[in-house]
Amino acid sequence: MLASTQLRGYLATTAAEGLKFDVKENKLPALTVYTDASFAPDSEESHGSFIVLLGSSLIFRRSGRQGL
């Protein structure tokens, strides 16, 4: 599933709750992505993850085993 599809679904089901982003006044928020991966320790599958931040607010995360 695409991250944008998941985000739209989340926003649709939580519209009454709202979102708060900590951004300094008169500044555009920075979109930052961090990634990490392990490379098959002990002959197991590799594991990868990433998070997406808007300003200092977490807006998406994903973690899982990699097939290749």
C-alpha cells in the first residue's frame, strides 16, 4: 500500500481530531526522511525502516523485513 493512500485513510478517519505541527512562525516546515537497514545478521532476512517528519512532527513510519 502506498504511503499516500495510508495517510489519506488516516486523515479521513481522524478528521475530527486534527493534527498539530510544531513549526516556527513565518517558516516553512521541513520534510525530513530517515532510513536504516540491517544486512541479514545471522543469515536471516534483512530488516529496513524509515520515518517521515514534517517539522518535528512524525507523520509516517514503516518497518519490516526485506525480501531481497
